[in-house]
Amino acid sequence: MLPCPFKYITGIDCPGCGFQRSVIALIQGDLHKSFLFYPPAIPLLIFFTYGITGSFFNLDTQNHFVKKTGFMIVGTIILVSYCLKLYNLDHKVSI
């Protein structure tokens, strides 16, 4: 596993921390564990897959609506997940 340089320098998780473990759990077939490690992993992988296949097969050529919408949805999921992680971390430390 690759170490997170942001976490190494600052001591707090970055918005992508847990993605590697989540993908490994997903490859092993454990969806629940994958979701617990990093909730945005599955939507992010779907978005990447659509983006890569879309560039090969010229999908979503008109105004890139699906890509923009997917980007906003996945970005929101990442942001909410990260805020909840930081909120829970803060409550564990202060209690």
C-alpha cells in the first residue's frame, strides 16, 4: 500500500484516504467493507470507467452533460464523506 503524503505531513486523513483499501476490498468481493473504508469509491470508479469509455466511444458529445453531472455528484459524495470523517474524528478526540 502506498502511504499518504498528506497524512504523513499533517497527521490527518486526506479526502482520498481509504481509497486503496476500498478498491482491494471491492476486488475481493466485499462491498460492505469497501463502503466502510471509503464510501465514494464505487461512484468514483463508475465515473472513471464512464469517462474512459466515453472518450473511446464518443459518448456524451453534446455539451458533456453526463460527465459534468457525474463530476458534481461524485465530488459532493467525496466532500460529504470527508466532512463526516473529520466530524467523527473530532468527536472521538474531544470525548
